[in-house]
Amino acid sequence: MPLSQRAYDVLEATLSLCPVCMTTVQAKIVEQGGRIFLRKHCPVHGPQEELLEADAGYFRRRNDFSRPGSAGLTQTPVGRGCPWDCGLCPSHEQHTCIGLIEITQACDRRCPTCYASSLPEGAHLPRARIQEMIDFYIDSECGQAEILQLSGGEPTQHPEVLEIIRYARSRNLAYVMLNTNGHRLVQDESFVRELAGFVGGFEVYLQFDALEDASGEPLRGPGVSAWKRAALEALARHQVPVTLVMSVQAGVNDHALGDLVGFAMGFQNVRGVNFQPVARFGRLPAAEGPRDRATLTGILQGLEAQTQGQIRLSDFVPLPCHVDRVAVNYLYRDRGGWTPLTRGVDFRKYLPFIRNTFNFKAEEFLQEAAGSPACCGLADLLTFLPRTFLHRAQPERVQYINENLFRLSVVSFLDAFTFDLKAMQKECVHVITPDLRKIPFSAYNLHHRSAHG
């Protein structure tokens, strides 16, 4: 096609991967018809196109919120280039916001979407090795490690999971999360009671993809909805903080985004919902075209439509440490309803007070911003809070925030179809491996898992 007839606008050049042969290829990010596509050409397998984002306007604005990355220690040299040199190698542009340790490869389910392809007979990591990995994570962040996620497989299958959590809570970590499918929480309420003893810098990251079996079964297998609800109710009885995690697959459960948010808001112990567009690695078949992929902005569009505008795409802010793949929105409890904190607020003026982290502490942000003459617009946010908020003791501020703020986030990982070098090098969710390396989650599942699984 002659250049003058091309009906798209080239926004960026990047490097990507051919999903057939995994060769690094030249690519460009283009806007066409209000959407964003990744176009690339493999010398062997020809031209390829993949949907990156459903909303071009959000994609164009995202860099207004970008901040320079924070440095972390590296473990490997630059050799073949990204994503082969992990990790972390000096080419990586962001420290570890979330360190993830797969404490076991065993799982009591065989989910069709499992990234780890876990099986019931999977092996457990020894507790001593896990403790070394936790210590390595803290040391690699110069003693300032933030969030640790204990995952798997299904981490509650590890016979020493409580001792592992206890050790993690004893170390200098800001937050510990237990990623779980929730099955054990239904079968063993004494275990839930034990988890309640960790409250304070601890929460359960509960897999929760649908409210009904018809939408959940393609992702997690038969008969999931009843015990997912039972797991959440058990956690609620013991007041264990929870984030619900919804893997979103186009045409399967993307019609139920608003329903899940409304459901989650009915639980006092649920702190928020995290949406994750399904990425094509692990057990999920690789064949997929650009028409049936869930994207970050597609989820935001869905939330707006399904909540009749109570939640809007424009309410979400790209997370400054990774604007390409993470969006966040906080809602405030107001007269029995919920109001987005960002609505009508230009959040760009608050960027100096937002750190490169997933561990966003609203009370610390408000305290720091209030003390700065540069933040003259803080009144935008303080109108939501009691007049005495900034003068209360920290535990009281934390309790108020926990009870009255609700977090919505979208975290979108990269597979071979959507691989974008710039986005890859800012990814800040890193797998901590048994040989004491940190590998970005997307790169780990694309290339490195087989060496450690």
C-alpha cells in the first residue's frame, strides 16, 4: 500500500518478538480507528498484528504520568538483550515493586489458564531456600523491599506456608500477600483463623474471576463460583483483608466486570479488585487474534459501560512507575456510595508525591503533600477527608483509609504477541528465582520458567 494511503498513525518504534519462532523483530505501535495496534514483521513468518489497547486517547496520554525509574541492584550482565538476559540486567529500567516467590509447583486445581502449568504432584521448595530468597529480595532492594507475594502453584498446599508467612512478616517488608485460589480456605477454617493473626501489612490476593460458573469455568474449570464465595465469606468472618483478582478473557467473562466490583464493595474486608487481562503463556493455547484480546483500556471501557458511568475510564491514572501496563483508581466511601478520588482532579500535579511503587499509602501521600507549598491543589483531595485526618495518629489514619477507600487496578502483562521492549524494561513485578535472580514476570513466563519450574 502506498504510504499516502495508510490509514494509521505511527506513534512509536520498538522491538517485539515473533510468537512463532521467538526471534526479536522490528515493530511499530500505530493508532488506527481509535485503537492501538502493534505491527511487526518476521523475516520467516511474515507480517503480524496485535491489538495493544482499545482506547487510543488513554494510550496517548499515559506518558504524561511517567516518572524516571528507580534503580535496583542487578544480577546478570547484558548479553543477547531483552528478554534473554534476566535478571535483572543493567538494561532494566525499574526496581522491584512486587517480588513474587513461587513456594510450590503443586496445586489442587488444573486451571485452563494457569501460567505455571501446575499439577497436584508438583514439588515444594524447601523452607530454608524460601527464606534465602526472601532475604535476597530485601538485600537486592537495599533493605527497602516493598511487597512480597507468596504464590505457586497453590501456596496454601505448602506444608509450611504459615511458617513462611511468619518469617516474611518478621523481615523488613512493607507488605506480604498470599496469592490463592481459595480452596483450602473453604476446607480449613482454622487456617483462615491463623491468617487473621498476620493482619497488619498482610492480605490475601484471592483469585476470583466470575460470580457464576458459566463465566468462571472456561478459566478455572467446573464448579468454581460456590467455593470462591465461600472462601471470601470465611475471610470476611475473620476480618482478613482481601484483594479480589479477576483474570479477564474477552468473550468469556469481560461482560461481568461491573458486577464483580459491585459484589466486592459489599464486603468490609475487601480492599479492592485487580483486573488482569489474560496473557498467552502457560497452559492457555497460544492461538489468538487482535479481535478477541482483553486489554487494559478495554477493561476500563467495560467498567464504564457496565456501571453506567459510576466508574469512568477517565477516573483511572496510569501508575507512574509503569504507565504502559498499569492503571489505578481509588474510590471514597461517601454517604453509602463511592466517589472516585481522581474525578475532576488533574493528578499530574501530584506526581512529585507519588513514588515508584505499587505500595501506595494514601495517608503518607496526603501527609507529605500537605507539608509542601508546591502542592497548592491538595484541597482537591482533602475535601474527601475529615478535617482532623492529618492530625490523627498513624494507626487511626490507616484504619480510616482501609475502611473508606476502595482500590481498582488493572495490571496487564506482556506475552509474545504484545511484547514491547520499552514496556518490558519498566515492568516492576519480578519473580524471585531459587538461584537468586529477579526476572520480570512477563519475561519469566515467556522464556525463563522452564529453567526453574
